[in-house]
Amino acid sequence: MKVKVLLLSNVAKLWNKWDIVEVSDAYARNVLIKQWKWKIADKATIKAWERKQKKEKEEKEALKNKLEFAINDIKKNWLELFANTSDDWHLYEKIDVRSIEDMFVKKYGFRPKNKEIDFPEKKVSKIGEYTFFYVLDWKKISLDLKIRKK
């Protein structure tokens, strides 16, 4: 007899987390239940799963729209960071990837995921214009950064 189950974690090279699959009841009892990797896929579970999938899709779409807006805005207007400097234009604070991520949060309302921003300079100590890259779907998008005095 076959049973529909919702997987709560990945199952060794067969299925992924949150997949609804049909398995034999023996497999469900002897393998999945021992590892706490499943939940019976009744109507309520399937509806909750569909709501979750829909919500995730909407969130991904919203993030994609924010990202497109941010990239287009930076291409037109640069990304500007303001920092405290000495008289000879040296920065009191170092500008690095985290500073750029924080600027994305302030200006565009989202934090780029880990390793989406590639900043070749590593740490900047002087005011000026720099180039950084946004890695999107294995493509590097070149964007410009201006560091100015507060």
C-alpha cells in the first residue's frame, strides 16, 4: 500500500525537503519514521504546504524586484558611502564588503546573501571611486562605489 508523505528533510539522493512523495507504507514506517523525516500528507498538510510554497514564491519575486531596482539605480547613480576622514583624506573607518551590505540594507531594504558581493579592494582606507561586483546567477555585474567625506 502506498502512502503520500511530506518530507521534512532531504532523503539520501532520492528527494528534497518539502517534496510530497508517494512511498510504500513499509518504507515510511521502517526508514522515514525512525529518522523523523516525514509527515502524512493529508488535505490540511497539503494546503499548508501549498500556502508555504506560494509565500516563498512571492518573497523570491519581491526580492528579485528589489534587487533589479537596486542594480539599475546603482548603475545610474553610483552607490555612495559617507565616512569620517582625516585632513589628508584617510578614512577613520575601513570600508569593506560589510559596509556595502549595510548600505544595501539602508538604501534598498534588503541584505545581499553571503558572497553575492565581490569587492576586490578588500579594505579601503582612502576616499575615492571604486568598483565592486554583484554576483547574480553566476554573472558578475560591475557596479561603482563612491566614498565621500561626511
